[in-house]
Amino acid sequence: MANDITEGGGNVFADLGLPDAADRQTKTRLAMAVNALLKERRLKQTQAAGVLGVPQSRVSALVNYRLDHFSVEKLMSFLNALEHDVEIVIRPSREAVGHTSVHALT
């Protein structure tokens, strides 16, 4: 029995055939950046809730990557609340269909 390996396309959500794959990937990358900052600052969830301006239960959802109830804009506002800028770059696509990506600079 041979082990077939399929190379991913760069977006695991698209590879799995999930709807809104680009949005899911964007939200996940933004959440990863927020969670890294929360961990770096050693904030407890109640403290993080105060900084982010949301209830503790929403912080719990965020740190557990339950992102269905978070918009991209809300996640970007969390980064701003954590004293980080968010930059959106728009440029001509190199492909017939454009794509969205998020990159975190440290």
C-alpha cells in the first residue's frame, strides 16, 4: 500500500474544501498574532478582556481559535488595542484570480 502525499495549496481551509477559506485563513492569522501578544504580555483572560474591551468569554473563544463570531475588523482592532499597527497592502495580482494573505512582522 503506497502512501500518497498531496502538497497543500497554501490555505488549509481551501485544501479541506471549507467555505470562506480566505476569510478563515485571514482570521486565523490575525488571531495567532493577537494570541502571541497576549501570551508575551502574560495577560490572564480577565486582564486581556479589559484591554480588548470584550467579555472574558470572548477572550476564551479567541485563545481557543473559535473565531466564527469574530470579524476580521474586530481582530484587527484587538491588535490596535495591543499597541500594534495593522497595514493592508493592495497591489496588482500576479494570477488571474487575486488572493488575500496576512503576514505578521515581529
